[in-house]
Amino acid sequence: MLALAGWTVLWSISDPAGGGAAAPTTPGSTPGSAEPPTDLAPAEMWLDDLVLDAGTVTLPDTTLHDVTASAQGVRTGPDGLVATAMVVDATVPFDVVAEQIGEDAVVRPGDGSEAVVERDVEVGGRSFHVVASGSVEVVDGRLVVEPSTVDVGGPSFLAGLIGSVVRGLVTIEHEVEGLPEGLVLQEVVVQDDGFRASLSGDDVRIVFPAVP
């Protein structure tokens, strides 16, 4: 979160490279259309629009690619930067999600909008290489892929016998980390390089005050 906050503050005090091009805005927004607050304290600042583009955002526990963020009505104060509304799109790499499932797990794109999970699991003292696939969904603010097909590398009846046992070992339930508090996952799409996540929220705190 601090890394994203740092990028955001850096952008807010700089101009686009190459000179003065207008910053993009979210659909339906117009720069300068919102009325600034009338109760700003001497040390406070208000920004109509704030936009961030970052190829990679790396934090201790996660990495995000192709991050784009747009915030409206950003106000500085004792709570840091708080945006009236904020939208973020970011790609969660497959390997970040795979690490959460298991050390040997591999996550990759499947057919259509599906994702595939491969890993070795042990059932009844025997090891099986499991390949499972399913569509990605948003459930309670999390990225979820619950397998619709499970292949254990043997006869089809074998998948029926142990499928329910291994299903939980290849199910993805991932919470997108490293973004400001207040953002809620709205949509996820499977891409060649990861899961493209779209998040939005109101009254989003972009920067927390420093801890003494």
C-alpha cells in the first residue's frame, strides 16, 4: 500500500513526460467539473483528479502489473490522502496466485474465460498430478476459480472417486493485496499474463499518516 501511495504522490506533484498532456479521466468525469471544498485548512490541499500509471508495483507480499488508477476529489489532511471515488485496474500475475495454492502449483490461462490449475496432490498414500479448470468469478470481494473439471491423470471414474477430495486443493480464492483500503473487487478477466482485476470504491484512503 505504501508503494502505491508513493507512486500516487509522485504523480500528483509532477507533469507528464514530454510536456503537459492532459491526464486521462474515468468515464463520465470532466477535469475541473467538481466543486472544491470551502472548508480547507491552511495546510490542506484538494485535487480534482489524480491519475496513476505504473508498469509494475512491487510490495513485500505481492506484485501487480499494468496498474492504472484514477481518483476524484482527493483531499489531503490528518488522515493522509482521501479520494471521494477511486477506480483501479491491475493485473495479478499467475505465479502470485499459484504461490498461495502451493509451492508446486502452476496457474495458467485455459480455454475461453477459464483458468487452469496444475499441481501434485497426495491421496491415500498415492500421488496424483491434477489438472483442474474453471471460470473466474468475484465472490465476497475475492478472485475465485472453483474447478468445473478435474483430471487426475487416470480413468474418468477415478476422477469421480477422488475429485471431491482434491477439488479444494486446486480451488483459487485470492484477495488482491497491496491496494488502498476501501477498494472493492468488481470484475476479473483471465488474460495471457494473469488475472486482470477491476476495483473501485468511495472515500478511499490513499495514504495513511506516518506512525510516530
